[in-house]
Amino acid sequence: MTVFVNTLSPSVFPQPGVRSGTIYYVSPLIQTGSTANSISPSLAMYQPFCLPGMAIDRIGVETTVGSGNCRLGIYTNNNGLPDQLILDAGAVSVAGVAINEITLASTLYLPNAWVWVCGVCDGNPTCRTGSSQNIHLLGASSTSSATARGLTATLAYGALPSTASLVSLANAAAVPMYLLRKS
């Protein structure tokens, strides 16, 4: 009988380690790149991260064309879906072309498991979304070459709910490349 445990040990950590003061974009399993896409307002956009136990002091998103604000947070993972709210970091202006960060009031220690970073915008910014590589980290509904770097769900702009919105849940390729900074 095989038993699966929902925690990660350092021996299966998917990168060599993390350094203080360094910014980490998305999961190391998802390629970064120069692609940017327009982001729809009132749409929760979830990106998986695997940085077990990392202490973070900032969360952010990069915009290449600014518009409005983006509310950022982190959810736990439950069988490949975002679940319970760990952090509602508040809103950051994404009206300019920049790496837009929120400095956390206190250091947050990520759990020893996958988490989902979430952003919901009230405007229509263009965000860095990664390269166009075919990545099936989240699975696919068919054998097509569709890429899934994250998930989207309908969610009105405002405070993040304690349980992740999964209304009209869909795989998505154009999910912003959120960032976390190790404290």
C-alpha cells in the first residue's frame, strides 16, 4: 500500500534553496519569460508556489501597462485547488509600469506544502505572465497542447474570502507571475 503525505521534505524541494532579500517569481516549475497579457477585472487569478517553510516579507506583481489596483493574498492547497486564506495582504496600485509590491506588516512563514498566490484587480493592467511553453503542471482536460500555469475564478474586487472562490473555475495560461520575497 502506498501512502501519500501532504508535506514536502527538504530532500524533494524543487530548487537548491532560497536566499534572504531575493525575489522569487512563481513556482520554479513554471518558466518565466517576457510574455505579458491583459488581466480582466473581478477575476481571481491563482498561481501555485512551492517554497516550503520560506519566510516572506513582500508579495507583488509586475505590470507592463498599468491600470487600477490589485488585491493580493495566499491560500492553502487542497488536492490541487486553492482552499483556505493564509494571507490577505491588501491592495497595491498597479497604475504604473513596475514591480508592484506590498511589504507585509510581519514576516509570514509559508507552510511546508504547495500554496496558491491570488490576485484580483479592479482595473485592466497588463502583467508579466511567463513564456509560451506548454506546461501541464495543473493537468489538462484533454491531450491537447493547452498550457495551464494557474487557475481563474469569478470574484468581485475587494477583501479576499476566507475560502477561495472556485466559481467558474478554469485552467489558464495567462496568469500573472506573482512574486514573493524572502525576508
